[in-house]
Amino acid sequence: MIDVIIFGNGNVATQLAKAFLKADDVQLLQVYSRSKPTNFFIKNNINTTNDIKKVKNAAIYIIAISDDAIAAFSKKLNFKNKLVVHTSGSKPITELNCDAHKGIFYPLQSISKNKKISFKNIPICLEAENTKDYLLLEKLAFSISNKVYAINSEQRKRLHVAAVFVNNFTNHLYKIGKDICDTHQVDFDILKPLIVETAKKITQLTPLEAQTGPAVRGDKKTIENHLQLLDEKQQEIYTLITESIIESKRLKTED
């Protein structure tokens, strides 16, 4: 049984707590939060505290707070021979500013507090300073997920940037598509099957192989027609992405 304490009560902290409560080999001893515990923690009778001096002894302490607060908060911890990890995708292991064993427990997923999710297919990226700590983190990760990866801090920074492209930027493109539909009284739901099919394609093909559209076809006339329908900011985005697709096709042809 792995005893775990979570620092935080936001999106990641709440969803990890839910997952650990269902895990056979994990005991969620306590949740620390400076603010009032959420209804989830109260309803599930989870021990909570807002006093750092009342934090219990555990095998792993997970800091699941905002990225910018990790360094200052970890400095308050006095767990010399304990394992302290954070859940950030962009911050290195050295962001943990305490005299403890250090590690990373990063679930690579867009996580909302109130949305029901299953951790079984969520990749968890791990890093630790030594093999013993890594194996402990790996056991914890496999208790809730089937996808566990050893990823060092440099790799994780690049992975986080890649995640911004495939998640945050893609979602913003959905927003632009909806804006265009709304402006011209077209139901955005018409595009949803296309969105789903596009996402499914890259489970079988590489993104380069799955690429379609006027840019990859070299259809300059359609591209010009599209640009005339867009506002200035949309034209900038359309042009930049179109040029990137054309360049990718060129490089593929040269290989």
C-alpha cells in the first residue's frame, strides 16, 4: 500500500484524488489546501488540512498547484527523507526547492475538476533522482493508468510545447471555425463529425500522412478564395498554417 498526500484542491489535485480512491494499492491519507475543501473532499470524508504543520507522514507527497507557486511552496516543506513530486508539464524537477527526494508525476491530459475522466488511458510521465524512487512512482502511476513513461525534464518541456499545439492551439482553431459559422448563421455542429474523424485518423496514420486540404493539394485558387472570406487576423493565421503545410509537403517530397 502506497500512502499519498496531495497538496492542492484544483483540477489535477481533485482528479488524482478521485483516481487514488479507486486504486487498490493506494491510500490517500490527506489533502492539504489553503482554501476551504471542495464538496468532493467533504463528501468522501477525505482528511484535509490548511496547516502545513499538521501534514501527515506519507510515502509520496504530490504538489498539484499552479506552476508558478511550486518553488515557493516546496520551500516550506520539511520532508528530508521523503519523496516530493510535482505535476507540472513545464517546470523541471529542480523547481522543487526543498531538502527531499524529488520527482515528477505529470499526467498529460487537459483536466477539468468536474468532468468525469478515466486515468486508465491518460499518459503519466515520470522522473526521479534515483531508481528506487522511480520504481515507487511507477508503481503509483500503474495503479491508476496503463500508460506510464520515463520522461526527463528536458523532454517534458518539449512534450508540453507539443501538447499546446495539439490541444490548446487546435481548440482555438475550433473557436475560429465556430466564429465563422456563427457570423454566417451556420450550425457549428455540422463540423463536429469532421473534427472527430480527423482526430481518429492520427491513431492510424502519422499527421503528415493524414494531411488533406487545398494547401497539400497546391490548390492556389481555393486558398485565394478562402482568404477573401476572412478578416485580417484570420487571414494571418490561415496564411501561416498554409505555408507550413506547403513546406512540410515539400520536405516530404525531397526525402
